[in-house]
Amino acid sequence: MEKKKVYDITIIGGGIVGAATFYQLQKQYPHLKILLIEKEDTLAAHQTGHNSGVIHSGLYYKPGSKKAINCVKGRRALVKFAQENNVKHDVCGKVVVATDEAELPHLDKIFSNGLANDTEGIEKITGDQVREIEPNCEGIAGIRVPCTGIIDFVGATEKMAELALGIQPTSKVVLGEAFENMLEEGEVSKFKTSKNTYYSKHFIFCGGLQSDRLAKNDGVDSEMQIVGFRGDYYELEDHAKHKVKHLIYPVPNPAFPFLGVHFTRMVDGNIECGPNAVFTFKREGYGKTDFDLKDTADALSYGGTWKLFAKHWKFGLDEYKRAFSKRLFLNRLQRLIPSLEMDDLRPGRAGVRAMALGPDGDMIDDFKIEYKNNSIHVLNAPSPAATACLAIGEDIVEMASSHFGLS
């Protein structure tokens, strides 16, 4: 009988957090045999490949939080990684623009956050200075954020996996296989995917939109649940691209867990406008009418979902209207660039954000990672997780070193 191959660590989930964890683990422990399992046929198929492609600065996050610390640390590491490995990126900078007097107090607050979080180079600017940077943008004040950038997150994910495999040839990336279950057999667990059976000593789950289900499958007791919110984008037509030079963000409404509709110059030369934020009836559904019975039943049978709806129903209704009305979407965009017209916009792509909700309907704001026997579960890694991926990977390596007793 052929001797079974046992991996030291198996990582479930091939988004950028999973790939960064793979890369950081393999660098720290080059002798370990590590398996990365991804259910789709490509890496970075969901949140990583459908986000706005922005390297976030650390401006918005509560000082001292894991989000704030890892965003700034991770941003610097990610830019360095991109420079060293020819990953397409551009540290182009952005402006956060206030268009109304009522937004000025929160503009001041996020500027203070940026200073506390060591977001280098930020400065308050006047409306005239906003127009010097973005001539088509109208605002009364703003923040210039020179360290914000854009990047090919899919390319970065693929490069991290490639470099990890180059360190240890017996490690492996498996695509197109969904994790199903595992059975502990002493120091080694047998686990099944949709296609094969494998053996591993330890597991790290980076399941993104499926993180709560993977945790429940493993017996992790967590009250939180993932609820999906889809974000739709428009793109500027070629004749209108000159209206956006860098990245333009509004002052986010502090009552809602989203940054608002913004303009992003992408690394492929396109300019995206969005996203909105609407409850989705399918966690991995990117069409406006996509539906999955299990995803819908799970979300609508959870009390936290209804409490969120009750708190923010007016906001949610406005977002849904914009999802089906180009005119309403344009109206929101015109708050920042009044000269935009209907024929400047064409429909773009969409993404789905994994929002972790507590039973009280409040969003779990910070990163959340828990242990269970021979497993580590990344339960919540919202934006800026892609920016912070290398820092999150370092944190997981430290956890794994202690929890798994790695040497």
C-alpha cells in the first residue's frame, strides 16, 4: 500500500488572505509541507477579485484596532512586495472630499484617525486645492492622501502562491475542489474535498464569504453570521476618463459601514464609479437578480439581519433604488463631479462583501480570528483585508507557531 502523504498545514481558501498566509508561513517555515485548497478554478475568484483594487491608507479605522495597525503595516509591505515582484500597481494618491458643511466634523475625525494611525503625508486641503488636484471635482474642503494606491490584487495573490511553491516544492495548490469535512485521527486529520481525500496535521481556514459555515462545520461556537452585500459599479466611457485623475472619495457617513460611492482609477486604465451596497440573495452572486435558497434562508432566518434592516431601512431602500436606476446612481456621483452625464457611464462589474453581523444586528468591525483544536479560523476579514493581507498573514504565522507548536 502506498504511504499516505500528510501535509503539515492545510489552508482552506485561495483569496489573498489565504495566499498571503501560505506565503508568510512558507517563508518562516520553509521545510513545512503546506497545501492550499481553493474551490474555484482560479485563485482570488471572489472578494479579492471583485473589490475596488485600492491600496488603503489607514485613514478610516479606529486607532489601536487590528484594522488600523494591520492596514498601515500591510500597505507598506504590499507596496514593497509589488515593487520587488513586478505586480502592477500605482501609488497614485487620493482625495477625500467634503461637499457639504455638515460633513466637516467627520472629515476632521478621519483626519485625526489618519494622524493617529501614522498614515504618512496626509494633509487638509481647501476646495480650491481639491480642484487643483481634480479639476472636475467640486468640494468645500478635503484631505489629500498621497500614500493611497491601486493594485492588481489577483496578480498579487497569484504571485504569493507562486513564491511559496518556489520555497517548498512538496507544497501544493489545488484548485476546483471544495472542502467538505474532516475527521480527526490522532495527530493527523483526514479530510475530504468534492473530489479527493487528503491528510493534514493542522488547518487554517480563510473562507471569506463562507467563513461562518466552515467554522460551524468545525464545531467553532460563534454567534456571528456572514451576510452578503453586493456592490455594483459603473465605469466611465473613454470620452469621460479625463474627468478623474486619481482616486476621489466622499466623506463616509459615520452611521453606515461603507465608504460611499467613489471614483477609482484602476491599474488597467479603466475608471470605476461605485459601489452601492445592497443585501444580496446569493453570497457569491454578482448579478442583480442572482438567488440561492440556502444563502437567502440563512440570512433571513438570522435575527441579526432583521435588526440591521430595522436600523438602516431608509439607507437600504435608497441603495436598492440606485441598484436599478442609472439616473439615481448618476445623481450620487454628481455630488463629487457635477459635469458627469448619463452617456459618460457604462455598466461595470459587481462584488460581494462578507459582512459579519452579531445577533444584535451590529457589524463586527474588526478582524476576528479564533482557534479550535488543530484549526485556526479567520472568521472576519473585511476591508482593508486585501491591503493588510501580508500583515494578517504574519499574525496568523505567529498564532500558528504558538497554537500548533511549529518548529
